[in-house]
Amino acid sequence: MNHHPHAPHRSTANHPAEPALAALHARLNISLAPLARAWLDQALDEAADHPGTHGPISVWELRIAEAGRRCGPEHADAARVLLLHAARADPDALARVYRQGTAAERRAVLHALPHLVPGPDALPLVEDALRTNDTRLVAAALGPYAARHLDAHTWRHAVLKCLFTGVPVDVVADLAPRAHADAELARMLGDYARERTAADRPVPEDLHRVLALTEPTAAPAGPCGTSRTSGKES
């Protein structure tokens, strides 16, 4: 990954060890204008050098808030994920940023979870996002972290919520292996399809796709879809 030649490199923050994050940073470096790239490099170094909370709010949390203005809305999610990783944000810090942040900042926290939290400690954030009516938050919540840690009951209802709200099931990480031979999910999908038909409403095409995955004869290997996070998750 090429580091911007004009930005000083004082830490490993600008070269994340995780391949997915390194690739994300490389794409971001190519996409950002020089001033934005220099700002991000400095912000990553600050986050790596001062990861803890200093005073009422840490420097890196201020940079999280600035990322949209500095990098542009289309690149802000990726920049925020890199900043959270550079700051080595733990579940408490992630929860604080999520609680206090805008919807865009909450999305970034959700995208960062598989890179920062190895266990189920951050599931309350996923569950909170799934209770909202913000379809972008719902989509962000259903990435690899949810695929690994969400219990079967909550995961099934999350899939149904995608169908209710029009979130494409392609965002559901590891959909195929988790849906495979899931008779309860098949029952729930069938009930929903009958309700729609009885109300003379169309049945979402995605419902048929997921229903096919629940068949015991369906191929269980490999994800049906991955989270759309501009490369933030793998």
C-alpha cells in the first residue's frame, strides 16, 4: 500500500495489519484528494498515539465527527472505520461513539465491529440498530459481526426485517450457511408470504431467494451476500 509521500508516518496506524483494512486504506488513499488524504493520515497517527480518552472526549472521537466534512460523505464511513481501528476502540469506546454519534457515525461503528471485537460484547449495538427504522443502520448491522454472534432467533427476525423494510438480503453476511436447513426460518417466511398474498400485496422476490436457501438440499457453503460497506468488512 502506498502511503502519501507528503504525510509523515509515525505509527503503524496507516498500515493496518488486517488485510481487509489495509486494502480499504489503499482504496481510500487513491480516492481522496490530497488535502483529505493528508488530514486522514494525521488523524490516524493521532488516534494511534493517543487512543485513550483525554478529558470529556478524545482527540480521535473529534476526528470521527469531522470525517464527513474532511473526506466527503462518500468516504466518511471508511475513514471512520480506520480511525476506530487506529484508536484500538474497545467495546466501551465503541458504545460511547455509537450512543453519542450521528446515524452515519453509528454505521461506521457497526462496520468496524468485526475488526475490533472478537467476542459478543458489542451485540447490544447490533440489536439496537436492528430495532430502528433506519434501513442503512439495519444493513450495517447485518455484516460479519452479526453473522458470527447473533443468536438464531434474533437473526431470523433480522432477515424478516430486511423483507419488511426493503433492505436487500445481499447485505446479510453469511446468509446461505446460516439459512441452510433452517426449518423455523422457512416457516416464518411462509407465514409472511401468505400474509402478503392474503392482503393482495406482492411477495418480495428476496423472500423466495431466502426460502430456497432454507431447503436441506440447498448448497450450505459460502455466503449468499456480504455487507455493502465500501470494503469495510470482509
